[in-house]
Amino acid sequence: MPRAAASPRCSTTRRKAQRYVELLTAELAREDHTTATALEAYREHLKAKGNKPDSILQTGWAIEQFFPEPIVLAMLSAKRCAKLYDEMRIRPTRIGKPLSVDSHRGILAQVRTFLAWCIERGWMRDNPAVGVKGIGKRRPRGKTLGKAGHELRVKEARAWYVQALDLADGGDDGATAALVALLLGMRANEIVSRRVSDLDQDEAPGDLLWIPCSKTPAGRRTLEVPEALRPLLLACVEGKGRERYIFECERPHEFGSGKPHLRDWVIDQVHRICDAAEVPRVTAHAMRGLLATLTAERGLAGHLIAATLGHEDERTTMHAYAAPGAAAAGVRRRGWTVLNGGQAPK
């Protein structure tokens, strides 16, 4: 019997399969980079760029979450990246729960940046992750909110401040660190990594605090310390050498003497004071949002608040940190100041 002719659809499928095999063979013959080898090179790039070890570690972890198995870069497509993203979203973490929306969308953004860097090196032609749409709504104000969605109101913030100041005056270094988070708007990792040499002790002791190391130029800044905080910081550094840390562990049997705290220690101190003041628990990062809100409402310009928090763009400060309406309230306050002959309304 004569052999039946192959259908056009079957021929098309066979040609596609053959083409795929040819492409794969060609890519393997050229020994192109995989996601794993490119990531190793990317880590070296970030190290040479000056990024902190913790930041490089976090970036590598994020990209490995997206690419759990090595894939030849040339074999990546928008469809494949979309599938990898969906798999990552529903994959249980070590605590048995999937990643939060902020986490998996943040990882997707880091993957886009990583692949864009690969394109700059000539390892890829286009970025297949650009067309992948992030799923789910981020928290409306990013990291400024506490885990339970709380942020202290003005009366609650006053109660928290009074409680923290009372503890700090009694020699509680943890309370002083928590006050630094509120009054200077510093990140938890910035607080625990400050050394004695970063605190000015010359003409006006304790009036300035330097943050010389950061992953961005805006993060490297000098902050003016409020008068209420100066004696508390000076008490923390009394008798210490310049290279010691302002806040050090008091458990040498576990960490060794003179070791800095982990950044979670600052969060614990903020929580402890929240409990003592009988106000809702918030994160240490929420204090940055509270500072942005209060200063914006008092009429401080957005670029000055951004400089205090270490942001490169004041839009980040006003849209993601300051409460909605805070900037408008500040504009009204400045207007009243002009109308009242320079006196701000009470």
C-alpha cells in the first residue's frame, strides 16, 4: 500500500522540533553561559561595584529562587520565564508558606536587572523577563508599614517616644538604638554597623553621625543628631575605642566581645518599647515612614527628607514612606506660616 502523506501540521511540528535540536546543539557547542555561570560572574561584578556582602548574598539567593536549575541563557524565552515565575510564586519556602507578593515581585525585578546585565555582556539578545507581569498587589506603602499593617499615630508615637526616652535615660542601649531609628530615620543594618569613629566627638560632641558605607551614593550621608539623642549616644560610646561598635552584644560567650548585633536586634527593641508603651507593634523600618510623615506634615521639603533617609529620588520618600496627604499638609502649613508673618500655626 502507498505510504500516507504526512499532514501539514505534523510536518510543521517535526520541523520545529528539528530546529529546536539544532539550536540547542549549536548553543551547547558554543559553551554559552547558563544562569548559574552568569550568576557567578554577576556576583563578582557586584563585588567590584562595591556592594555589601549581605546585599550580594541576598541578590544571589533571589536569582537562584527564580532559576533553581541552570538554564542556557540563549534558551530562555518570555514563556519560559513566565512559567518559572509561576512556579516560584507557589513553591513553599522553608517555613512551609509561599513567598509574599512583595518578595516574589521583588525577585522578578532583580531577575530583570540580572538579565539586562547579561545582555550588556553580549550573552543574550533580549530580556525575556521584561514581558513577565508581576502578580498580586504590593503593600500600598512598601516597607514603611509593620507586619500587621500598623503604623503609629501621633498620640501613639508620643507615648512610644516617652517610653523609649525614659528607658534610654536609665542606661538602656536598646532603647537608644530604637530612638535612633525614629529620630534619624536610619535602617536597622545602618544602626548596628555604626562604629564609635562615626560619631563626631570634637567641637560639639555627638552632634553628627556619619554613614560612610552604603550600596548607593545617597545612602552615604551625614546626619545631624537631635540634642535629646546626643548624650544617650555619647553614653553608649564612653570608654570604647574608635573601631568598636556603638551598640555591641553583651553575650561574649555566644558572639565574642565587641561584636555588633544582628539587625533583628533593633526590631526586637522597637517591639519591646511598643509593648511597654501599650501601642501596636510596628517594625523598625516603620519608624522611617513615621519620620517621613511627621517631617512632611511640618512642612520640610521632600528632597531634604529624602536626603535624611538616604533615598536617591524624593518620589520614593513621598509616595512610599510618607503617609498620603502628609506633603499636602506640609504645603498648607508653609502657606499659613507666610500668612501669619513667619509664625507656624499651632
